Amino acid sequence: MHLDLGLSQTIKRATHVTRGFRRIVMVTASGNDRPNRLVTDLADEFSRRGIEVSQLPVDGSQDITATSALPAPARKVFKNWSHRRHEKARQDLKDSLDHQSAIIVTDPRRLDEFADLQDAGRTDRPVVVLLATDPDTALDELPPLVDLVVTPNPPTARWEGLSVPVHSIGVPAAGGSPAPGERPKRVVLLGPCTDEELSDALTTFDRACQVVPGWSLEVCLDDETRAHGVVAARRDVGIHPAGSENIIMNQSELALVLTREEDLASRILDAAGAGLPAVAYADTPAAADILARCGYPATTTDELASALSQGMADAPLRRIQRESVAQVVSDHDSSKIGHAWLDLMFNVQRSRR
């Protein structure tokens, strides 16, 4: 009796953690071998809960590229073989999915690949979710297979015309443990950033230092030699290996975030996890929402330098911002975000019964 009761409670707890889902497939842009940060963080959170997470095989772009040196007839044969191999892998994956599975599509252009998945009216098919990160690319109409839309951005009127529910769930934060006490006057640059963006960051920092001198810029790079030619003679710029980023963040007062748009909000939250308010472009609604609570938003290069100098000059405001970042990180806790996702997908399955 006690053993049965213990097993029942264990199953109940496990079901609560996973909401009954055993497998989730993330479908990213075809040919994209580096999923954006949001996809990676969600996959990590689902995996942490014991759910099997996989990525739908992308079209064989890498195989085709590798055959460029082959003679034309052999290249054609290899291309056809590669296409059939990927089609078979895709179909095998589809056939293995059931009502305890979910498909999260991050590229609307790939929704057509699932038109033949199963009859949209059946109850034993997987939940299909469109993860919509950019309101400007919102579709006017969705295939019947799509059960709901989830966006990391605040609600917008752009989604109101769709025939399926649209839910706003924030970007998950990786968490962190801010170091206590006073910190040196350092600005840490968070990327990844291109050589051009690195140059822009140095220009922005120099303009801010003309107003508020006495600060240093700390740069973490996967290839430290990239910056040596640019900052070799400078004493106010420190170059560090990428693996030391968390240490440098905990030894800094501000973060300057320059990275591609789809990762922007996640990197701002990385800074928040270290107790740092961030200076960044408010290029996405999600980033703008976070910056409004615990950062310094900008829309132009002039505004970016001005925002950085404001953060550097106003110590009382920085202290207020550092108090705000703790609440922001709590609101974006990855466990809360994962639970919200699973709850939505569970409700879709329950509505079919």
C-alpha cells in the first residue's frame, strides 16, 4: 500500500514537471546550424525536466556544399540521395510523434512541411506551436495545424487578427549570483559582436568617456587576437577570454550589449543575472520591455553613447537599477518560463479530449 502510494505520488510529481509531454521537437530555420539563444534556452529547460528535445533535420545544405568539388553527374546523384535521406528522417520523426509530443516551429516558412502530419481534427496528434519572435513578419493567416502562437514580446495588435490564441511568454533568464559590495568603474561588452560592432563599441565608449572619464571597457572575445590591433596601445580597454565573461560581469558596474537582434533580450538578462543594468539598442519589443525596467535603452548610435554616459555618471540611479534587475531576473526565471510553456500546450491537449 505504502509503496503504491509512493509510486503514485512520484508519478504525479513527474507529470507536474513535464505536464505529460515526453518529446518536443524544435524546428528552426532551414540551413541554420546555430539556433538562436531563445531556442537553446528553452531546449535546455525542457531537457532539464526530463523531456526529450530534438531538432528537426534541416535540408541537406551542408551535404550539398560538400559536393561542390565533385563532377556534375556525381553531384546530382549525391544531391538526390541527400534529399531523400533528409526526407526519410523527417518522415520517421513525424511518425514517432503523438499526443505526448509537441512541435515548436521558429520559422513560419517551415509550417508547410507539416501540412500532412495528421488530420488537424484528431486528438492524438502533437501540439503545434509557432514561436513568433518578430511582429513585423507575422503571418496574416496560419495553417489549421497550428494550435497557438507564443511570442517572447509584449502583446501587440499585430497578432489580433489570427484565428488561434496568441500568448506572450518572456525570454528565460539563465539566473546568476551577483557579487556583493562595491565594484570598479568598468563597462563589460557583451556580444557576440562582429569586428564592426567592436569598433562601434569602442567609439561609443570613447564618446561616453569624454563626458564621464575614469572608466574602463572590458571585452570578452573567443579570439582575443581580433582586438589586439585595435586596442594595443590603450590602457582603458581590457581583453579577456570568452570563458571569463561571468567573472568580468561580477567585477563591473554596467553592461554594454551589442549582438544580433534575436539574442538581444537574452544577453540583457545575462547582465541582469550578474546584477548589471544594461545599455543596449531597444531593437526588439522584448528587449525594450526589459530595458525600460532595468537598463538604458537607445535607438541610435548617438543615443547609445548618451545612455552609456548617463549610466556611468549617475551612481544613485545605478543602485536603483541594480535593485530592479533582481526582480526582472525573478520574473524571467527559466523554470517559470518553462512551466508557462508546458501549461499552454497541456491546455491544448486537454481541450481536445
